[in-house]
Amino acid sequence: MRMMTIIGVILALLIGAGYWINYSLQEATDQLSSQVKQISMEIKRGDWSAARSGSDRLQISWEQDARWWPIILDHQEIDNIEFSMARTTEYVKNKDLALAQGQLSELKLMVEHIPRKEKVNLENIL
Amino acid sequence: MNLVIIRTLILYTTVVVFLRIMGKRQIGQLQPYELVVIIMISELAAIPMQNTGIPIINGLIPIFILFAAEEVLSYIALKSERARGVICGKPSILIANSRINEEEMRRLRYNINELLEQLRLKDVTNICDVEYAILETGGQLSVILKSQKRPVEPADLGVATGYEGLSTTLVIDGHVIHENLKQVFLNLDWLKAELDKDGVTRFSDVFFASVNPQGELFYQLKQS
């Protein structure tokens, strides 16, 4: 019976941690995604200096929010986001409109894909 | 490289701990649901061990969940007779009064050659000698011979036998096991005196020593 209690407590903690992780992922990716959208808007307006500082802010937010992600997510996926972010920064620095917009769009999709992949729903279960 | 070493050690320790908690049953005695857990755990541990791109937690959590599921099923099987029948299955009588139960053999997809092989492994060559052969839930075949074919036991002959009991290990590789000495109501002085009789003065020279319920000491000295 003691073993059952221990298993029950650990299971409850794991399920709780799972929900907390999903909530935190959603929160962090929403913020990153809105930052990416903001940079894209600034580029559209032709405000490259604002886009550049936005890109720096995005880098800082990423480093703060995604520090713990490798513990639970596939490392390859995180590496892909980091590569995409580095490319975006360079395109913004060089004021390349087409490549910067394309890269930002890809980055947004990759960031938004993370909580979607971790969500508990029938599609992901099956 | 070092990462792989650390991850391997963590996963290995986890698997050993969980298998240790799960019990002492040998592979051949595992119930189907236990065998499934063993196979899956080994696979789950191996993947994050070799692929450092996969978070180690993706291996550890499923291992724990499988362990938990196995423990819950064992607990249910322990508490409920009906659940036990569903989870572990029921023993099947393959031979009753020397007659092979064809229908049961067909249902279990157990062929006659397998049955004969299992009987031979139990030193039975003639089905006529078998009163019952029961296929247990763990997959072993229990064979009960007819009374006239069973080996003679002292009780059959009416011979009185003495208590045999178990021998208790007292020294392993030069180390005296004080707990066992206390358990058989003996002490270090007795052990020393017994070894002294044969000129053995140091416990560290003894490779193995045990005492039987009659109080007789058996020992073997180290070779070098």
C-alpha cells in the first residue's frame, strides 16, 4: 500500500509538472511570437533600426525563456530555432527585406510549433 | 563523449533500481505483463543513452510510468481473484488422467512436440505416467505423476527422518558475518575455537565457512 501511495504522489507531481510545462511553453512562445511579429511589422514599415533592436531583444528573451527547454524538448528543434534566429539577425543587420521576412516567418512557425507539439490532444496522442 | 557516459550511468542506475523494486522473479517466471515491461524498459533506456539529442527525461518518465503501471497491475492482481484471472491468465490443464486435452492445446496453440519436450525436461518419457500436466500462467509446465510412478519418499516407507534445516554462512572471503553468527546463537569465540582446532588462526585465511543445524562447521581456506 505504501508503494501505491508513493507511486500516486509521484504520478500526481508528474502530471502537475506536465501541465505547468505546457502552460509555461505556451506563455513563452506567445511572447516570442509577438516579438517576431513586431520585428516583421517594423521591417514592413522600413524602420530597420527598430527591427534591429527588436531582434536583439528577441535574442535576450529567447536566452531567458528557453533556458530550460532542452530538458524537455528535442535538442534538434531548439538548435533549429537558434540557427534561424542567427540568420534573422544577420538579414536584419544587412537590411535584406525578402530574406529577413522569409526567415522571420519560418522562425514564427518554428516557435509556435513547440507548444502545439506538446499539447495534450487526440491528434498528438495518436 | 563524457555526456554519453554520464547519461548511460544515469539510465543504467534507474533501470537497475526499478527492476530491483519490481521484484526478484526470473525472466522465465514473468507474467506476460511483466515481460512486456522488461522489454519496453530496456528499449526506452537504450534510445536516450545513445542519442544525446533526446532529453534524458524522455527516457526516465516512460520508465517510471511503466514501472507504476506494472506495480498497479500487480497490486490489483494481488487483491482481486477475478482481476488476477484477467491480468495473469489461468493455469491450463493439458493432460488429465493421462489424456491430452486437445481442445485446450489447440486454444493455446501449444503443439504436441512442445508438450513432449517439456515432459522430457521433467524426466517423463511416457504420457501414461502423467496424472496431470498443467501449463502455468508464467509458461512453465507442472507435471504431477501418478502415485505409483512417483519416486519413493521416506513417508511412503514409514521411515522417520531428522530435521535438516539450512546451513548458515559464517565467513565469506575472510569476513565474518556477525549477524548470521548471532542468528544461530553462536559467537566469535566459538568460531575461533573451532578454527583453532585445525590450526587456522586468522579469519582472513578462510575463504568460506558455514555451520549446519547440527553445529558442524564446514570451512575452506583461501588458496593463496
